[in-house]
Amino acid sequence: MSFWRSMTKGEKRMITILALINFFNYVDRQIVFPLFHNIQLEFVLTDFQLGLIGSAFVIGFSLTTIPLGVLADRYARRLVIFGGVTFWSVMTFFSGLATNFKSLLFFRGLVGIGEASYAPASTAMIADNFPQKKRARVQGLYYVGMFAGGTIGAILGTLIVYYTESWRLAFFIVAIPGMILGISSLFLKDQRKSHPSKKFSVIPLFKNTAYTLIMMGGIFVAFTANAYVAWGVEFIRRYVDGNFLAATVIVGVTTLIASTIGILLGGVIADKLQEKTPAGRIILVSFSTLLSIPLLLLGLTFTGNLFLFAFFFGLGAMLLSFYFGPMTAVIQDVVPNNLRATSIAIYIFIIQLVGGSLAPAIVGRLSDIFDLRIALQIATAGQLFGGLFFLMTAYLIHHKYFVVEQEDF
């Protein structure tokens, strides 16, 4: 509470609006996954084809993140956010009008393009408008909207399709709030601290060893996270004992609470560790990523007991969520000020295109070959490499084996 009271009215207004937009960003993004079963029945699809629906979004998202991030570094970030939010909300509405599998793929890809505008512009806005010592905690508040939106989107989609048997209605409902919030972004007061220079190049970012290693770790985390996002609800439907609706709500609420605690607690711990060592934030991310693996695997195993499943999965989600607030702050710390939005855009582009976009389809294909449980176990085990890359980054930062030279950018 003292942290919240220390903010100015303008800071509170900014983080509230940005977190709310992020909330509906992820509601729109995740609403499709609890609809998988009904979509599969109507369009007669395999698990691989269902996975492609998730991959279409991530591919559209990934391919446009960099140009939209550069746009946010060079022009008014408020306008970039407004345009993106409005566009993805309209495309979400159109998703409900899809008449076949290909048209649904098309509209979900366009939703991804709209959402690609948001993270680079909004995280750079936070970096420029909040002091460095508070940055991980503020980013944590911002990412609470992500986890809350993703979880509520999954629960809301389940409720709508359970009671109405209409997957189309879910898209129509969640599209409306985004259109309203897009307008609110026009009233944000953005104090930009960095301005685009005539000499603009992103090539030196890839010479930054710490930044490159962070991206390598992010690829594996993105793969695991997108696998659970795409297939989590369907996994509950197929394997967890008990009423499907009740199980989805219980697991969803547990995950929401655990992830929110993880994001907020992770931000606080990361900022405290950062005061002791320059590698404090990334050290926390490294160990929390690694420790989440056995807990998630236990959750996938104890599906015969709903509460054991929710307990282990919730703990795993809490530790995994430590990643979000600190990681953005780590990236902002190791890149030049004038490339903050662009560096986030490139990071998202790489991890989502290489890791995230492949996850839904690959897990779907593995599910067709083996079963969904084995597919998710493989995806979870791959996270080990992510944690190891983060540890390598921590070593570099702690021993100061890299330097950000502003004049080179």
C-alpha cells in the first residue's frame, strides 16, 4: 500500500489504464481456447488444426511486433496504442462471424496484428514515466492485468459456451470493452524521455550478449506458456476428474490468485535483490523458472484429484509468473533509452515467432500422435533450457561482462 501511495495521481492513472487495457488484451487473446471443443465439432478439426488457430494469432502478433515497436519509438505512443486496441477489438468481433476454419484463422491472425502494437508502446511508456527503482513493481502491476485477463478470458469463454452453446457469442461480448478502453488511452500524459535520433539502427542490440541470452531463455518460456494457454482448458476437459465447468473455474481462480501473488511478489523481491546486485532481477527469474518445472509436472500427473492438480499447478504458475515484471525491467536496464520500445518489440517478435507460435500446433500434433498429457509434459520439460539461459545472463550482468554504450546507438 505504501508503494501505491507513493505514486502521483498521474502515475496511478497511467498504470490503471494500461493494466486495464492489458487485461482485455488477454481476455480477447485467450477467449478462443475454451471454445476449442465446440469449434472442433462445428468445423470437424483435428487437434493439430485447433492448434493452428492459436498459432495464427501468434504468427500475426510476432511478424508485426517489430515495425509497430519502431513506430512507437518514433511517434506518439498514445496513438499507436489507440489504433492497436481498436483494431484488435473489431477483429475479435469479426472472429465470431467466421463461416469456416480458414476465415477463423484469418481473423485470429488479424487480432494478433492489432495486439502486437500494445506491449512495446505501453512498456516503454512505463519505463519513461516511472523511476528505475520502482520499475519491476510497476511492471508487475501492469502484468497483473495480463494474468487476470487470461484467466478470466478462459473462465468467461467456458461459462458462455457451457450455458449458451455458442462459441460465436463469446467473441461478440469481449470485443466491446476494448473499443471503449482504446479511447481512454488518448488521454494519457506520456513524458517521453528519449527521442528518435537520425541515426537509427537495431543491429547493435544483437551484439549485446545479455540481451541475446535473455531472448534465448524467453523462447523456451514462451513455448511452455503458450502450450498451457492454448491447451490448458482442453486438458482439464479430457483428464481432470469431476464436473468440467466446476474444475475449470476452480483451477482458473487458483491460477489467477497464485499468478497475481507471483507477479506482485516477484516485482517486490526483484527490486530488493536489484539493490544488492545488478543481476538481482534476472537471478530471481532464473531460479523461479527452474523451480516451476517439477511443480507443473506434478500437476499434470495428479489429475485424478482436482485439488492436488490445482495445488501443484497453482504453485507452478506462481513461480513461473515471477518472470513477467522483472524480465521487462531487465531488458529496459540493458538496452539504450532510445531503443526501449524497439528492444521489447524485437524480444517479443523472436520469442513468440520461434517459441510461442509453434507451441499450439506442435502440442496439438504431439497430442494426435501420443496424447495431450505427454505433449504438455514435453513442453514443460523444455523450460529447463530457459532457466539455464537466464542463469548465464545473470552471470554476465553480475560480473559486468557487457556494457551498454549509448553513443553506439
